[in-house]
Amino acid sequence: MQMILDGIMAFTNWLWGIPMLIWVVGGGIVMSVRLGFPQFTKLGFILKNTIGKSFGQKTEEGKISGFKAVTGALASTLGAGNIIGTAMAIAYGGPGGVFWLWLSGLFCSIVKYCETTMSMKYRHLNPEGEWEGGPQFYLTEGTGWKWISPVYAVICIVCLFLAASAQIGSGVDNLVGLGTPRLATTVVLTILVGIVVIGGIRSLLNVTEKLVPLMSAMYMIGCVIVILMNVQNLPAAVGSIFAGAFTGRAAIGGFAGAVVTQSIRWGVARGCFSNDAGTGVTTILHAVADVNHPIQQSMWAVFEVFFDTIVVCTMTCLVILTTGVWTEPIDAAVMTSTAFQSALGTGGGLLVTISVVLFTFTTACAQIEFIEAMFRRYVGEHAGHASRWLMLGLILGGGLIGISALISYVDFFAGLYTLVNLLGVYWCGKQIVDLTREYFADPVKWEREMWPKWEEMKNSFARTHASQNKREHRNHAAG
């Protein structure tokens, strides 16, 4: 058994090095070329028409805005990866890992753009008249390969079972560090997750719409304060990022000997793990947005990665590097907390603990929704509901075990379903290019008109629903 586990670890370390750099970042570069590098050339337009429009914008009652959908996606991506995972990139890859994290983020934004476009194009109306989409639909419908969506779903379910457990385990680990009992802490967090997920996707989005902006602002303000308190170290910190990325300069302390390959492996892995680009799962939440054209929500996907990786992860990296805690022989799981404590004392450690708990809580909630979506698609509605209870039992176990026993297996399965998902997405590259050209040829048009395929689906649903109501009315009158 140990040989098998060691083999999985060795394969995972190899996969998340050069192969995944080529598959995710390289694929992102190719799609960026085909699309005209919209993450650079259209960044102003994207920000203006996403986050710039969200302030003061009112959404019709019963509809889900693009902003609300992206908070759900961010609830999934803003997790332990931003705080603990980023520290792991530095701990095991040296400061150079930050560079590769940035690089993966820049091109992962286009990967996320592409998979979200596919999810929007192939989404469906469920029996309640609500939008539903994701890899469980677009992989097979987009490629015509019947095998690809079921294979993806099986790997995805296994991975997310472990990932959600790891998220709660991370939150519990941090609270236990404050002296709370592990069992009681795990039970309370599991109950809170259950309260959110039992209400379904709308309940999740109602929570994330309020919680994600609040927890993000709280964490980033803390980061800015710590960086300003150590601003004299900022130039050296930035310099070490670029030096470590290309020279393989050895790190100090318990992780001496970090080389370029380790910087790439941990930087790319933590970058992808942080923003979930290539995995396809967050497109499940993007798909519920009430927008007029697929690209309108795909632009939110670019913002999602930009905020998650370029903003939040960078803040964490600079906190760790400017405080110098990365040179000390401490565990990556507590590195960020130690950095905050070195600048802000006990209050700094408490801030990180609260942030980790909130981030991991919302991530676990979102991941349970992803699992349910897979079960609904392939097993049925009742199985989808049952999966919530199964997942709650598993995250209870994750809280008792802790994160270290799970994280390597999450990387293994995440790598597998990222390979499968991106195979389908890249195969459908022409569809993504065509939709992008269609939208940007006249963006104003899509502010007032709905994409024809969606309009027909809504009209068809309305006709079917009206016909059913008439039959029920006649049957009631006859009875």
C-alpha cells in the first residue's frame, strides 16, 4: 500500500510540474493568441462591464446577476489555496514559486474564460425554469464524445469529496490552534455548511453575495497593513521572486535546495488550485447567471481569476516575503499566520484564522454544490439531494483528520480531471473564438437583445409550462 501511495505522490509531483505548465498555461497562451489576448487588450472593457457595473446595479427579482454568480465562483476559489496554498508555493518552491503563480494566473484567466464560455453556450433550463450548466453538459455536447462527461464526473466527484474535506480540515486546524476542541469545532462547522447547502444553489449564492466581499476586504486590508509595516523589505522581496524563478536560488531553513523545477511545480499547482482554472467546476455557478450573451459571463470569469490569483494571492506572498518568515523552519500551514503575528501580534494571527475559516467554509459549501450537480446529471434529483448528506459526513471526517493527510490526493485527482476537462475545452476552441467575435463585434447589441438560442429555450419553456397549466386546469375542472 505504501508503494502505491508513494507512486501517487511521485506522479502528482511530476504532473503538476512541466506537464501541467504546458497543458494549462501553455493552452492558455495558445487560446490567448487565438482570441487576441483579451486579458490584456480588453482588460479595461472587462473591468468596466463586470465589477464596474455591479455597483448600484439592480437585478430583477428572482434573477441571478453576473456579480452574484461570480461571488459563488469566488467562494469556491477563495479558499485555503489563497492563504495556506500560497505559503506552500513559497515553502517548497522558494520565492520563485510566486512568479510561476503569477504566470499561471495571467493565462489561467483565459482558460477560465474559455470553459465558462462553453458552460454558458451549452447550459439548459431545468424543470423549474432555472439555468443549469457545467462540464457535465458542455464536454459531451460540445465535442460529441459521449464518454468524456461521465469520465470527468467520476474523477471530479472523488476529487471534490477530498477537497471539501481538506477545506474544512484546514479551517479546523486553524481554530484548534487557538485552543478550541477539534471535535466540537468540526461539528459546528459541519452544521453551518449543512444549513447553507440544504437550501440549494440560491441559498449558497445569497450567502456568498454578502460574505465574499466582506471576507475579501477584511483579509486584504490586513495584508496591506502588514506590508506597509515592512515596506523597507518590499524591493528585496520582489527581487527574490524573479531571481528564484530563473536561477533556482536555494531557500533558507527547512526547505533548502529549492530549484527551478520545484518553483514551477509549486507555483503552477498552487496557482491553478487557487483559481480552479481548467477544472471546469466553477462554471457550474457561472452558468446560473441571467445574462444576454455567453461572453458577458465569461468576462466575469476573467475578473474572478484576476482577483483571486493576481490580487489576493499576491497579497499573501508579499506578507510572507516582507516579514521574512519564509526563511524560518516553520510549517507552511502556519506560515501566513506567523507572518501576520510578527507584525500585528496576537490580533494578526486571529485575523488569519478568521479569514481561513471563512474562506474554507464558503469553498466547502460551493464544492458540495458541484458534487450535487454531477449526481443530479447522472444519477437523478434524489441522488443529488442525498449527496449533500454524504458530503457532510465526509467533511466531518476531514475536520477530524486535518489537511495534511488529504492535500496530496486532492492534487492528484484535480490534475486528472483538469486534463480531461481541458481536452474537451481546447477541442472546442473554434466555438469559443466564434462566440467571442460575435459578442465584441457589437457589445451594445447584447445589452438589449438575448442570444437567440437562449431566447428560444425560454420561449419553449414558457409554452410548455403554459400548456401544462392548461391541462391541469382542465383536469381540475373535470374532476
